[in-house]
Amino acid sequence: MGVDLASIAATVKNHSIERIIIKQHEQTGQTIIPRKGALKTLISRFRKNGKAAFVLDQNTPARKEEIVVDLLGLPMPVSPAPAAMAYQ
């Protein structure tokens, strides 16, 4: 649809499966940003008026910064990064 959109994604241990997943995302026009080190890439994109999606569909490692949300009746720890970046 002509929108330059980036999505942050965790890497998949099976490289063959990861290539398939990335290819499917790229066919929808998304640029995939690896989760590790994503903040630096995101800041660069935002400074150029780029867009990014935060689909919080994966559990985050337990740490004090996590936010616990209700996901289908189950507690799910997620990253506060999208909210923190939007606040800035």
C-alpha cells in the first residue's frame, strides 16, 4: 500500500524457517528489524519520519521493567519500550 513499515522480530533458531518468515513479511512491504539492537535502528528510522510496528505477541524475559497485560485471560509480560518511545 506504499507505506514504508518496519517490524521488530525475534530471530528464529531454525534458519530455514526464519528465511521463510522474513520473506513472507517482506512480501507485505515490511522491513524486518532484528530484536537485538532494534532501538538504534528504530531511532534512525523515526528521525527520518519512518514508521514501525510493535506487535507484542512474544513473551519478554522476566525483568523489573516488564508490564504484565491480560492476554486471553492469562498474564503476559511485555516490553514497555513502545509506550516509553511514544511518551518521548
